Amino acid sequence: MIIAGQRLPIVIATKPVDFRRGHDGLAATVQNELGLDPHSGLTVVFRSKRGDKLKILVWDGTGLVLIYKRLEVSNFVWPKIQDGIMHLTRAQYEALFEGLDWRRMVAKPVVAPAAAGWLRACFEPCFIGLFCPVGVEKPMSQPFDLRQFPGLPPEVVKAFEAQQAALEKAQFEASVERAARQHEQVIGAEKDTFIAELKAMVEKLESQVADHRRTRFGPKSEKLNSDQLELALEDLETAIAETQADIASIEDKLKQQNPEKDKKARKPRKPRSLPANLPRVERVIEPDSIACPCGCGDMVKIGEDRSNRLDYIPARYQVIVTVRPKYACPKGRAGGVQAKAPAHLLENSWPTEALLAQIALAKYCEHMPLNRQAVAMARNGVPIDRSVLSDWMGRTGALIAPVVDRMAELLLKGSTRLYVDETTAPVLDPGRGKTKTGYFWAILRDDRGWNGPAPPGVVFHYRPGRKGEYAAEILKGFNGTIQVDAYAGYTALSTPKRQDGKPLKLAYCWSHG
């Protein structure tokens, strides 16, 4: 139980101590408050205020050993303080350490062995002095002093000293072996516990992934509440975070147990640099004076320091005034001349094509509603109502619809491979005053990975749902390979029953397959 100090007395600190103290703090307490040497090998016991915890500080010859124990059910039975001292024998202390009531422990009397002749005559005083001191209970932890028996033969003294030294050596080796075995058991138990927790966590994650995949791609996915999917994803994130924390704690413990392993030096990070395509504006800051203090004239330049900072030029609004002068014959013999008015996307309207593109980009790419854009424009001195912005976007969408249709046609007719996927999109439902779930279908072509000649492109199609008939409608006229997920709505496109073309080849994604 105690790995060192078996031959020295046990000292119990009567005053409770702060259990946040470690080796050095408790050693300072032993030296300053108790007036003892913490490196002498004695065993010092510290107790908590509630009496349910104890700490044992021992010097084993190579370093300080700290033992910490806490009782889960009851408290330790501490002896009463008499004259500022707690009296305990080693047997009573061991019972206290095990959480037993040491007051019920009664020492058995030791009977001296029977012997005859010279051996009995020589050793009987020694045995009496060792085991049966009259009127004194000598702790077994105290070393025995042979100087109390000056009449012992030299060979007896020599044999006793040799036996005592062998006993001390055996006790020390046994304590070291026991400590090493306990350490291995603790590490093995931690590893087994960690492995079991990881297996349980893996099973839980696999079950949650299977449930999520079934709800996402199963036949009844449309009838499931979306909140349940959010809860599943939240459980996945929580489980992953707990697993990562457990792995980090175990790795820290293993690193502390194996300090001899050198840590690999981290590679120095490459210095980050700003994009080279950005324009550079140099600002040279000259000192107030370059006159040399010694009076030899102006100083010469020997070098310079450069630093880069990223700047932002705020957007600004401006009014483009188009002036078309009119010219006529001074004598009135011919008609006048004037340049044609430039064509605009929205005729007889304020916005330029650049402003319309910015409003559409902010709304559809940056997800900034028109009401927020109206507030931002008013903050910059351009008060335009949200209804006006909505009218601009509606007219713009109708005008560029032929361009989108042409892009969709070129993707279907000029491609052999397409990527198809769908995602949810909340849509206002005016009749109910709420939002409903619509779907954006993305048709993508990207042959850059195969060095294909066709340029990349993507077209988004809105549909009110994700039925298989919508996929058949969007891919009408296409004959080739589509890379999709495991959604069953694409399966009908690969069968001979397809009406709008030949059966398509399905290339499933590795993440969803």
C-alpha cells in the first residue's frame, strides 16, 4: 500500500489542508508547518475538511510519491487529537486507508518461540526486546536499535544486520515492482476503457448516419419533419466533439507517461501573402529632415522597409448623365443629326446594367433581401423603395430568361457527362402567410478534370418538389451519363421506360453511394 518509508513512523497532519496542493506544496507544508524533513523517508498523511479524502506523501529515495484516495460512501475514521498528536499503529493506519473502522482492530499477543540450549539463552533477550517490550507499544515501522543489548555476540549482531538489510532490500524491490504493476494496470484499464468508449461511439455514429441516410433518401423522406434531421445532425456534432476531447485527453496522458519520446518539430508556416492581382498603391513616408547632424549635407538612402496592408474602397453611387448633342445645317438646307441613344436593359428606367447586376448578386448569391438592400442604399443617400427594387428584379429576370434557356439547351446538347443535384429552398406562400419548401435543381458541367474542351457551366431550375418527374422534365433530350446521389427519383431515368430519350447511365457519388 505504501511504496516507501516502511521502516519509519507514520505522521498524520492534524490540520486539514487544501487538496489542490501537489507534491511541492505538501512538501513545503511538511517542512514549514510540521518541522520535518519531507526527504527523510517518513510517511505523511494529509486529510480533507470533510474527512472523506486523504493524501499520502512519501520519499522513495528517487523522488516524492503522492497517493490520493477518496471514499465514495463513508468517511475515514480519524483518531482523536491528544496533546496535538494523532496516535496510530501501522495496522490501524492500514485499516484506516482501506476505509475500515480501525478502532475494532485488536493486536494479537506475540508469543516468544520455544528454544533450548545456548541458542535460547542468546536470542531470548533479543526476541523479548523485539516483540514484547514491557509497557511500551513499539510500532513495527520503527527500526530496531541493537545498542540496547550490548551483551549480544558479534556473530548474532552481524547476522541480524545482514537479515535486516536483506529485508529492507526485498521490501524496496517489492514496493517498486508493485508500483510498476499498479501503473501498468492503470494504463491498461484506461486504454481498455477508451477503446470500449470508441467502439460504442462508432456504433452510435453508424446508427445515426444510417438513420439520417434512410430519412434523407428513403421513400418516406418527404413526410418526415425537418426538425428531426436537425436533431440528428446536432447529435452527430456533439458525439464527434466528445470523441475528439476523449482522444485529446488520452493522448495527453500517454505523452506524460512517455516523456522520453521527442516531439516532432512543427514545420514553420509559410508566410502569407496578399493576392498578386490586386493593385498596389505605394505611400512613401519621408522623415522630417534628412540633413546630417555632422553638417556634411543631406543623408544618402541605404535601404527601406516595406509592409503590406489590405485596404477596402467603399462602393459609391453616381449618376451617369448621357448628353446627345443635336446638329443642323446653319443655312437650313438639310435636316439635323444626332447620335442614337444607347440601348438599355430596362428602357426608360434609372438603373444601369451594373446596378442591376449588383442587386441580383446581393440577393441571390449573398442572400441579402431587397428590404435590407433598400436600407443600405438609403444609408448611402439613395432612398429607393423595396417595391421598386422588386420591380427591377422581376423585369430583369424576364429579360434574361432566354439567355438561361439557351445555356440549359447548350448544357444538354453539348455534354456527355452532367452533375445533377437538388437542394431545398424556402419560398413564400402568399395564401397561407408562411413559407413552403421548394427545390433548386442544379445541372452542372465541369470537364476540367479530364481536360475536356467544353467550358464549365451550371444552370439552376426551380421546381416545387423533388419528384422523379421533375428530373425527367429537366433532363429531357439529354443522352449520356449523370453523376447523382442515391435518390430513387433518378433510377427511372436509367430504364428503357424513359420516354424523352435513351436510358441514362448513373454514376453514383462515393459520399452517398
